[in-house]
Amino acid sequence: MRTGLKVLFVLASVLIAVTVFSKDTVLVWFAGTDKSLVDCVDRLIKDFEKRNPDIDVEVEFIPWGELSVKLTTAFAGGIGPDIFMHGQAAVAGFVENGVLMPLDNHLDAFEDIKDFGDVIETGRYKGNLYFIPIYGTGRLLAYRTDLFEKAGLDPTEPPMTWEQLKEYAIKLTEWEGNRMKVAGIDLEVPSQQVWGTFFVSNGGEFFNERFEPTFNSPQGIEALEYYTDLVRKYRVYPEAGLTKVANLDPIIAGTAAMAFVTAETMAAAKKYAPDVYEKIRLSFPPARVKRATFYSFGGFMISKSTKNPKATVRVLSFLTSKSSIAEISYVLGGIPARKSAINDPRFGSDPVISMFIEGMKYAFWNPNVPFWTRARDILSQYIERAVRGTMSPKEALDKAVEEVRKLK
């Protein structure tokens, strides 16, 4: 009897030990292989595992250029990661392929979800939330104070409306004979993002609730007429376009007086042309019906096939916390997706990043439709045809809508 009891005691002890020390494993794929990102994530994961000894977090770093192919292969083989990073524009496609877990029933697990503001909507598709943004980039109107003064414009008063933007661009354009020496504004033809800024600020929407394209709405046609007139009628941007000078954007090189820039452009100016950086100011894009500016975000999604959903949600909650987002955004040089980041001295003390964080209240982003990348390319082609004068704005947008409808 004593031997039997002893055996039972040992077995019970083993079962208790296994239960106590068993761990859930969560696999996370990060996009990017930069050493600063790897070191940052390593610190974060060690901190998480110290506080959560029942979870092991395995991390793999995948180059952005290889990410989509590797994910497709992994999911097809049933061995995808539990959590993975990708751009917001990929959400709808992953949902349609049945690989994402909706997050709506787990939002209580996340820290202060309201801190994301409207940016959290970047991850919503067909009524469900699948994506938590981490960091992003946006576009604000930048202008050269020295060129404003040279043109007789007050550098403390940037253009606030479409009409003012046109008037300022005309005054800022410099000619040297028949050659445009300085463009009044860099329009980046055929930029779907720049035209899109005019389109959305005019009250337009890319798609309706049935995912039918609405580029050719009256708002879209008027926006493309305005965009086209800036090039062809008012000649504030060369038809042949602008190119970088010594790898610097035209506004930094001095070949454009205004431009819709990203935070990365400003970072390049600060690093490579600090004297010019001091002469560049930022403002929110001019409004027509409302203010609007393009932003795009990278963030995390959870695989529908995760075997440990509770543990996976805990890991994602940690990675999307205020402190984690601040750390990851800082090393990646992006704009943190949380509004509270402006209180972080690493961001709040930088007037450029602060301006981009504030600009998120006017943000619009890539439409959540599964065929957006192909639709975007089609739209850009027809925007360029309108600007080059081979089609009228209405004809171009009608044709773009006709082709995009075939993608559904």
C-alpha cells in the first residue's frame, strides 16, 4: 500500500509540475530586418516573458519584399504565424482568403483602444476589426519659407483652400526662359495619393458600401480637373515631371516650393540638408469641403488558425500597448498610431512628428477592398492620361471605374 501511495504521489507531482510549467507558444512575424528593430523587439519580448512566464514568444523577422509570398505559402501549408505584421491595405485580401481572426470580442484585452482615434478604423472590414495599427506615415503640405518670401508671400500664412493653393503655386513658380526653374508645387504626377487628397477633401469616397468604385463622382471629376489644370492651364508643375537631385526630393533640392511630403522626406532633409530643413514648414493640406490627408499604417493581425487564442491576444495586447508602440515607431522612424505618443518626449519634442501625429485627425487611408492594389494602379494610369491631355478628366475616371469594376 505504501509503495502504491508513493507511486500515486509521484505521478500527481509530475502532473502538477507539467501543468505548472507548461507554456503556450506564440509565433510572431515582424516585417523588416533592420538591426535596430531586431534589438528593440528582443528587449520588448524579454520584458513580456518576464511578466508572463506561462507564454513563450517566438519571433521571426521577414523582409518586407518577401512577406506576402511567405505568408501565402505558410497559410497554404497550415503553418502560418499566430501574429504577423503587414500593411493596412492587405487586410481585406487576407479576410477574403479566410486567414484572419476578428478582434471585436477581444477589445477589452487591449490597452485604451480609444487612444487610436479614427485610425483604428484602418483595420475594419465588413464591420469587423482585424488589424491593430502600430506605426505609419502621412502626407502634409510642406513649403519653403525662403521661396515664400522671395515671391512676396507671408511664410506664416500657408494656403488654406484650393483657390489659395493655386494662387500661391502660380506666384511661387519660377521660369528661366522657357524652362521651369522652380515648380510652384510638386504634384508627383501621376500620384494617386496627391489626387486622392484633393478628391477626399472635396467630399469624395473611393468606394461605396458595396465596394463599387466611385472615382467618377462629381467630386472626383472636379478634383481631377483641378489637379490637371494646375499642370496644363496654370503651369505650376512641369508636364515632364520632377526628379530627385542627389537623391533629395525636389522641395529639398529647391526645384519645388511646395509639396505633399511624408515624415521620411523631412527626416532626409534634416539629415542631409539641415540648412534647408530649417526653411521648410508644414501645414495641413488645403480644404475644399473638408480637410483630408493621406496616411498609411503598418500593424498586426492574428491568424485564424492560432492554436492559443487567449495567449495570442495577450501578446498582441502587449505589442500594441502605448509603450510598445512608442518603442517600435521610434526605431522604425514612423508616426506612432496612438495619439498619446505626442506626450512621449521622443515624439512630442519633435515639431515635425508632432504635426504628423496631429494630422491623423484629418487622415484617410487606402480603401479596405481586397483588390485595392490593382485598382490603385489602374486609377493612376488614367489620372496620368488626364494630366497629359490624352483624355478629359471625366473620360479618364469613367474608364478607370469601368476597368476596376471587372476586378470584383
